[in-house]
Amino acid sequence: MALSVILSCLVMAPATRAEVTWPDLLADPDNAGLNRQFVSERLARGDLPAALSAVERLIVLRPTDIPARILRAEILVNLANDTLAAGELEALARLPLLPEQAERITRLQDIIESRNRRWRTSASLSVGVRGSDNANNYPSSGLLDFKLNTTTPATTRQYESFGGATKTRREVAGIASAVVTATYEFPNQDRDTLTFGLSHTEARGRKYEYLTSGTTTAFAGASLRLGQISIRPDIRLTETNRKTDPGSTIAAGSLTAFYTLPLEFRSYINADYSIVDRIPSTNFSTANQNDGHSRSFKLGLSRSLLPQLTLFAEGRYTAFNPMETRFASSTIAYMQSKANQNTQQAGTIGALFAPTPNLHLRASIDASDSKYDNQDPTSKKYRRDTQTRASIGLQIAGQAVSPNIQNFSLGISASTTKNDSNLKQNDYKRSDASITVHYRLAD
């Protein structure tokens, strides 16, 4: 919503001089050009109250300025001042308007009406295609490190992935998913919310089934305001079933806090704890050797350099502790489980470019360094992995093409991953791409 406000103002009043300050306006408060530029600049910064004051001065100068009055109503909606906004919109709706102006007023009235309902339900469907040039994560060397015991020399043999595959498998899969959420809005000034939902995703590989999976997630969360800090607690229960990997059930909980720092930096800190339960089966009888507890911490920063450009960065620390105590000491199962204990340090840098409210382009680079604390029982080595991942994603809203398909959106993404490991069987490269169409059923 804020982006549409910014765009409207920028179209309405392009900047023509250096940045306008409060002293400039105090020296010439009736200068319409200065006020329009001030509105544009303040909206670009996200300073809605300051922009509102300048818009209201424009309306005093020209009470019949319909675009300015619609912009005032839109800013009021963004500030959650629905009482004033509703009165302005009701008055505007009685005037002769252009079709796009009438549509904009109707959309703002719908937002107010939606917010007046304590319970809101939303649902969406997505269908698409995903492809990978190394769906089975086949190692770059095609080899597996092993050592029979501490006295024999280390050696290698040809690697075989699930099903006996001895080379890279390229695969394309169809994807379909559905998400349903119910949100309750508290009757307070901060409009705190509780959200409950359920999602399910099915992927079906065309040939080798390395991309075939089914994932169901039940989740609940909240968005709360505590002074200048926004808090978002979240709990999730996810069950995944795959054809070429063991299924799993993951119970997780997280807490995220958001805060705006000086110089317009937006920050967040996140703590997440999860319990991983791998599901043994006929094909994966030793799956439970990978069970464990994971905890992670994240710290992120972002800042808008231009109205259309935002830079962001994130640092992460993750630790995984296996459940080796469920197995008899010194057994293969015990040693394999214990070998999974690891810590990871990771980071992300990227940019989000939004030239219009209906077009978003995101590019990022992730890097991680994982250290394993115990010896791998197959290779008799201490595993260490470094991974880099470059990704790019494009989101196009249907509104960019026609108001008749505003409930649709198109997502296109691509990524390249390189995992460098001192164990040959964990060393691989892969590229992935996907195209997805989303449809919002209800909101």
C-alpha cells in the first residue's frame, strides 16, 4: 500500500530542486510546488505524518484538487486513521470522478471495511514448474570417501545416490500448493493480530522423482506492537514426505523483533528452535540417525537508498545437536548420529528493486561455513562444508497487466548453488529455476 502512495505522489509532483526542508516551507508555506515536492520526498522516506501535513496545505490552497484529496485519504488509511479516511472517501465518492479515481476510492473503502472485521480469512492457490540440473545432489567428483578402519589407507569409490544413480540427474517437476489463513485483529490502536493457517505443497517429478515431495504445515503466529518494537512469535509443525529421501516431522518455534534504528535503518533479530524427527521406512531404515534439535539466531538490517531500491543483509548462526543418546554407545548408529553434530555461520546480502508497485526484483548472495564436531564414520574425517548460493527472483502482479487479473501474480526465480566439502560425497553444484502462478481466492 505504501508503494502505491509513493508512486501516486511521485507522478503527481516530480522533484525539481534540492531537497525541501521545514524552513523552506515555513518561508513560503503557500508555494504549491514546494509542498508537492516535500510530499514526494517524505513519502519516499516513509514519513507519512509529515507528508500528510503538506498534502493538507495543498488542499487548503485548492479545495477542489481531487488527486490531492484522494492522496490524503490514502495516507490516512496507511496511518490506520480509518475514521477520517472514511469521511473523506465518502465525500469524494459523491463527486464526478475519472474511472481510475473511482476504482482507487473503492479499493481504499474495501481496505477500511476489511479492517473493521475482527476475523479475516484469506486463501491462495499456486501452480508452477520447477527444474534442476542436479536434482540428486550428485557430487562433483562422482566419488565417495571411505576408510575401513584407522589402520587402513583412505580410498574412494564411485558414488551412488538413491536408486543406484551413478551420475547427475536432471529433473523437472510440477508444483501445486494451497494456503489458508484466518486472522483475528485486536480492537486496539496498534491493530495487533493473531494468525492461524494451514498450507500444503505437492511436487511431482517427471522422470526420476528426486523432486517429488509432499509438505504440509500447520502454523500460528502473532504480530504485536510494544512501543517502538514489533514482536512476531510463531510456531509451526511441518510434515514432509519424499520419494528419494526419508520423510520428516519438524516442530519449530521462533520469535522475531523489529526495530527502526537511526539513519532510517530497519533491523530485526530472530531466534528459532526446532525438533527434527526423521521417519524410518523400508527404503530408509536408518533415517532416525539424523534426528536432533536445531537452534538458530539471525540478525538483519535493511535500508532504502531510493524509493525503488532497498539493500538488505543478514547474519545467521545455527547449531544442530543430534539425538545420539537413543542409540547404544559405540554402535554404527550411535557414531553416525553423533557425526551430524555441527555449527554453521552464514550471511546474506542482497537488493530489492521495485520500479513500480506491481513489479519486484530481488537478487541475493548467501554464503555459509559449516563445521562438524565429530568424525564421519565412513571416511574417518571431520567434515567441513562451505556453500555459496546466488539467487534472483521476479514478482509481477496481475494489476500490472489489467485490473481484471489483479488477484493473479507471476513469480520467476533462479539460483545456483555450490557446496565445497572436504568429503567428496558432499561436494556438488546445482542450478534451479521455477515459474509459479499465484491466485488469491479470498482476502
